[in-house]
Amino acid sequence: MSLRPKKRSLTLNGHQTSVSLEERFWKEFCRIASVKKIPINTLASDIDSSRELDSGLASAIRDFVLRYYMSKD
């Protein structure tokens, strides 16, 4: 599995955007959306609306994935 980020396309509130995420973060982000039974664009929009203004969306998604699995312990 590559450690290099790959650009991914998302639609947030009707607007196209992209994030650069490593494969393992993207895979787990998609898995979490599936577990929650919501589309990845909806989950990304939720994360985007609650992130700090000085944080990028990719960083916010990484943080979300990390916190999700840390809360499972």
C-alpha cells in the first residue's frame, strides 16, 4: 500500500472539491461511512462543517479517522 497521498474527488454541499489522502486513510474513511450507512460525500461535508478554519479538509479527515478508531478502544 502506497504511503503517498492520492487526489480524491468529493462533492461538498453541491460543490466539487478534492483531497489528497493516503490509501489507508481513504479506505478507512470509506469504511466508516459504510458502517454509518451514509455516503462518503455526506460524511466529508459533516467533517468539513465542523473542522477548524486553520485546518485543511484532508487533515480533518485524517484526524476524524484516527479519533474514530481511538474511541473504539
